[in-house]
Amino acid sequence: MISYFSGFLAQPEVQAQTSSQHITKVAVIIETHEQLSCLCSLLEDIGKQKLYQTKIDIYVVNNATEDVTPADLQRFYFADIRLLQPGKYLGNYGGFYYGLRFVSKLRYDYVWLLDDDVRLDPLALTTLITTLQENHEVGLVGSQIYQLKEPKTIQEFGRLINDGKPQAKINFDKNGNILNDEILKSKPYIRVEDFTDKSLLLRHKIVKHGVFKGYRLHYNDIDLCSRVKQAGWIIAINPSSIIWYNSLAPDFWSGINYDYECSFYYWQKYRPDLL
């Protein structure tokens, strides 16, 4: 079965190590599919990020949501915010791919993918930026996810894919597989093979070089992370970057056919010898 990391770390004071002559540019892509109130709460959290020599531009992809209009975004002045209107429903997480296609021709250092139903710790972005700046082998880095209703309960901390047989599982017992500080001691990040895109920072060069060409993101992102890994990059989690997510009940996810479709897609594409 799939192995999961989970653990709780005290968040350190993090400051990006950048040259005084360089401003780090980050494109923030938000796929909106919830209510306007969720998006506004997320934008408020982005505005509270503690950043060092960093400029962010925000691209909100309206994936057939009628609640969001350009006028709704005008009250946020901390960054340039652009509403992208595909004009049709792009499917689950198709908005992320639409946003990646849009920013692929622009000049940025990093791209931050965010779901509109998460809340952010003030150091969430700076911690991810520091991880990529100091570890050039890492192509993608994600945040540790806690449950919004139980702020100290871990929802997800990345996944390892078991090569033995094609099994997939999303949720796990919140009391199981807890890592202690000794396992993470002196490590700048935890290496994983897959994690969700609730909060994911990737190098812009990955998008520019076409890793995402002809694809869109899947729900549990096994395909996304596998393609990036095959391109030679490490997939990582930094548990000091913290977000909160209002997760649904585990029983709900077990009945979603889309979940299984993505899992079988991975095994058919990357490990057909095990089927």
C-alpha cells in the first residue's frame, strides 16, 4: 500500500537568501471552483505573506464559476490580480493547466499553484521559495496540509508510491505514521513521489520547457509528479510551509470514480508491467 509521511514541526524563522539586486518574481495561479468568500479569504491570506524581495502576480482562473467577476477582485491592492476566463468548464483541476499555459510565456522565477479552499500561514510562500533557492535539484515543493477544523491535525504530508502492486489511497488515519523531529533532523526537505496541489511551488523553467505540454493536472497529481520526476527533478515537501484545508469526510472520497480513474491512468502509463 502507499506510504504516507505525516508529522508536526515547529515553524522556523525563514528568510529567503536572495541577492540584493534580484527581485524574485512569482506567478500565483488560483483555480476557483468554490464560493467567492473562499477566494476572498485566500487572497487576504496571500496579502499577509511575509515576503523578502519578492514580487507576486496573481492569476485567478474562473473555471465556470458565476460567483467571481473582475469587480470582486478590485478591492485587493497588494498585487496585480488578473481574472482569466476560459469561457467553458475545464473539468476538475483543468484550470491549473490553463493558468500554466498562460504564464509559460511570461517571465517568472516560480509558479505557485493554490486551490481556493485553503488558508495560509504567513510564511507558507517564503518557506517554499527558500527551499527551491537553496536546493537546485528540487523541481517541485509542496506545503504540509493541516485540517482547518482541527488545526493541529495533519491532513497530508506527501506520498510514496509502492512499486509492488497498483494500489491507491488518499486519506489516512490521522493518528498513524507520525514522524518525529529526529527523522527530519538536518534535512532541508522531505523527498516524496507525489503530493496534492493545494499549495505547490514549481520552477518556471519546468513550465517553460514543456513538461506540462498536452496534459492537465489530475486530482491526486500522480501523473504531474511522475512527469516532473522523469525530467530529472526531485519532488519535495517542506513541513515548515503550512496550510489548512477544510477536508471532506474520508467516506465521501471513496465513492468518487474520478479518483480511481487518475490512479489507473498512472499505472497504465508508467507501470503497465504490474497490471
